[in-house]
Amino acid sequence: MKPSNNEPLIGKTIAGRFRIIDFVGRGGMGTVYLAEHETLPRRFAIKILKSEYLTNELFVERFRREAIASSRVVHPNVVYITDFGRLPEGNFYIVMEFLEGMGLDKLLETQGRIPLTRALPILIQLADALDHTHKMGVIHRDLKAENVLLVEERNRVDVVKILDFGIARLMVPDCTNSRITAQGQVFGTPEYMSPEQASDKSMDGRSDIYSLGVLAFELVTGQPPFLNENPADILHAHLSQMPPPPSALVPDSHIPRVFDGVVLRCLAKKPSERYATAGEVRADLQKVQTVMLNLASQLAQLPETPHREHAVEILPRPPEAATDERGMSLIEMRTAVHETLLELTLRLVEAGILDISYSRVIDEIIHNENEISSFQATIALREQEFEQIRSEFARQESALRYSILDLTQEIKQHSGPTTTLERMARKNELTNQVDSLKSRLGAIQVEKREKIIRLNRELEQYRHLNEDREIKSASFYSTILEALHQVRAQDPRASQLKFGMMFEKLDRIRNNMEALRQHTGN
């Protein structure tokens, strides 16, 4: 939308070749215009630094860095910079490709959250762009929904374009020794900041990977992992609070645990516990996409039924997933029992029938359940790594064994009673090569063994933590159940209709659950 006042730059030509034809919008640092090239049939966007910032060295430097950082990164998912300069009036400008599309922030505003099947291609493009950006020595430092544009290119929708490198850090000689923030001053957006950025510590590409994890969380749940009206509280949460797995916030979306694992690894507090590169994030996101595509393919091949949405029930299921006459599995009934327990406890606390201390028990349960989901997602991700290790080393071992076999056959050809000095020399050379390959094969086998042992140890730690949290949860639920029994037997107020119906629901589910256990031998 155009502003009410006239734009004096419309109609003017920048750098002798870019004629400004329209106003696009205003940002925090600059005004953006639409321009046409004087000789080429192309349109460009021109960002011009606001006049009030010309005397502010900090903003001028940020503007300059945006131009330098963006120009260093040539990637299909990063906005392309073509020129940078200064107007005769003194204003700095950046010329970039003109893009028409929807900001990711606007998409989230209109839809709340987006399906994982749509989110994955967006996240894969972002990870790929960040991987290239980091290889070019640039850290974005302000990756967020507002700085991601979705455009249509060559009949492809949801093509990602990363914008605004205004606070990027350049890992190049002329930029690494200067600061664009004052000591103790933090630039960025609190909801997306990594712990090291929030505490103004040194950063590398893993800080952007944390922000990518926040964005992934937001896309599928509709909100970032930490929200608060006070930015300081958000920063504190990034430093100290464990985020819940995305699936815990949207259980109806059926988000696979392996996706939870990817997101939570991106959101690890310590950079050393995150992915080392955005390329690794991209690879794991592509695996999640493959899993979902395979599942969709399996569902598509199922025979038609009157109720297609339940067609998956045709597949064989383990005893734990056996159902009663109402179609609920043991897992579903256990979840229903827990939900009913929590709801009934809260209502009794609100009515003053149960002591308020039980609301704190519920807080502990919710926190504990989030940790369980987090550990289980991490376990699922780590278990996938076993196959990756076996596959990776199997290829190397196979190649080495075939090489050893070929060289051994050639050695035999150079052996015999009529061996010449030349053939002896060649045989010795080949023998040395075989010994070298065997040594390498042995080293690879040792490395594989060490990786598997290390992975087993990590898995054992997470399983132990998960088991510990599950024991705590069971204890919490037992405490609540015992309190409910006492209230039901001793306090007449608990027999009111609104409570009585919930007690009956709890009894019914528990009885069905016990009957199904006896039927299945569980």
C-alpha cells in the first residue's frame, strides 16, 4: 500500500540505470522501491537507508554488511543482490532481485500452523540455503518467519527466499575484527535467539541452526517454543528451559517422533549437542520426508473400505495396540485415563475440594511428560543412526575387500618358477598395497565398532533418563489417584453431578483397560 505523502524518489534513476517506478514498503532501516532497468526488461527492488540513520555509524555498518553478506551468498533460496552504492544526497542503497510472494509470518498469521507435509520442503530449502551461507563465511543471526519469503518460480510453489542479512556476521578478514553491536547489546529477535546469542557469547553457524529449529517448531505448532510478553523472560527460557517436542502441542497432527528428534536436536542448549552443519539438518529432514512419503504410499495402496480414514487398521498391529469393542487401544485408554485424572484433579482443586498443592503435582506431571516425549524422540533419532553407520561402513568395507581381492589375483599372476626381477618388484609393490588396504580395512572396522559402542552408550543414557521420568510419572499419577479415592469416599461435594460423571468415566475406562489386558495377556 502506498503512503499518503508523495515519494520524491519515484521517477528518479539510481546509478544511471535503475529507474524507480513505485513504492513497495518501509522497514526498520530503509525504504524499499520497485525499479526498472533502463535498458534490460527486468525489475529490481531497491532498499534505501533512511536519511535519519546516515549519521549513525551502527546502522550504516549494518546496511553495508547486509549488502556484502547477501552478495557473497549466491543461492536459489537467498535473495540475490546486484548492486550497492550511495546516492548523491548521501543515502546508501542496495539493489536486489524483485520478489513477489508471501512472507512466512503472514502465512502463519492466516493459517495458524501448516501441515508437516508442506513444512518439510520449506525447512529443507532453508537448511540447504543456510548450509551454503555458512560455507561462504556468513552467519545470518536473524532467521525468523518474517525474513523468509515464499514465491512461485517456474511453476514451483513455496520456493524459499531468505531476506535481511542486516545483522549477519561475516567470517572474512575485513569484518571479523569489528563489532556492529555495543558491548552487552544484543541484536536479533528474542523468540528465535540461540542461547549463545541471547547471552552475547561467540557464535558460529550452529546459532542459525538453533533459529531454524525454532522456525520448524513454529511452522508445525503455530507458535515458537517460548512465548512471553517480556523479552527478557523469553531470553531466559532459551538459556534454561527445555522445549517440549512439537508433537506434544499438536497431538492431532500425528507428527512423527523422528521429526521431534530433529527439532529438539536443533534446539539443544549447547552448540556442541546440535547438528554440526545445516547440511546434516537437511539430510535428516529429507529422511523424515521419505518416511512420510512411504507411509502415504502404503495408505494409498490399501483396499477401499466404507470408512477410508480407518483403513490403516487393516495393517497387523502388536498386542499393545489391540483394541476393545469400542476400538480403543491400551495406549489410547491409558492416555484417556491420564487426561481424565488431570482434568478431574484440576476441577476439584478449583472447587476447593482438593488442596491447591495438587495443582503443583499436575505441573510436575506436565513437565515430566514433556521430558519423556523429548527423550523418546531423541532415542528414535539415535536408533536411526545405527543403520546409517552400518550402511556407511559397509560401502567402505566392500570397496576395500574387492580391491584386496583384485590385487591378490594380480599377485598370483606375478608368482611362479620363472619370476623375473621386474615381476618380483611388481609383486612386492602389490603386496605392500594389499597390506596397506588390509590395515585400512582393520582401522575402519575399529572405527565402526567404536561408533556403535558410543551410540549404544548414548542410547542407554537416554533410555535410563526416559525410564526414570516414566517411573516418576507413574508415581505422580498414583498420588493423584489415591487422593481422588479419598475425596470420593470422604467428601460429599465430590458426588456432585459434574464430578460424578467424570468419576464414572474414569471407572469405565479403567475397567475396559483391565479387561483388554486380561484378554491380550498384557
